[in-house]
Amino acid sequence: MERMTEGASVPPTIQPAPTRFLRPREIAFIEDALRQVGAFGEVHLIVERGRLRFVRTLKSEAIDSSKDKPS
């Protein structure tokens, strides 16, 4: 265990936000989109008036997979 030095601050603990805005169906949809795009893709959540309205996905693939494999 590390000792705290004088003047050092304790990093804040990040708590997950409550899921009061997302329904189980929406969470499942987001998880599925993340699985589909793979390691190099992106998932964009489009929110309108405080509600999740669209999920946009962008799938990218490495041209030379031997050099660009994710760790």
C-alpha cells in the first residue's frame, strides 16, 4: 500500500450514473452495437430532448491486420 505524501490529494471515486434514462431494451441495443463494430469501430448515441433517439455505428477494419491488432 502506498503512503500519501503531504499535500497529495485523494483521486475522486467515479460512480456510474444511474440508468434512470435508459430502458433495458436501449441498453441491450447499445451493447449489441458495440459488439458489431469491434475493436476499431465507433458507436454514437444521438439524444434528443433527453431521450436516446438513434444509435449510429461506424465500423473500421485494419488493412494490415498483422500490424494493427488491438492489445
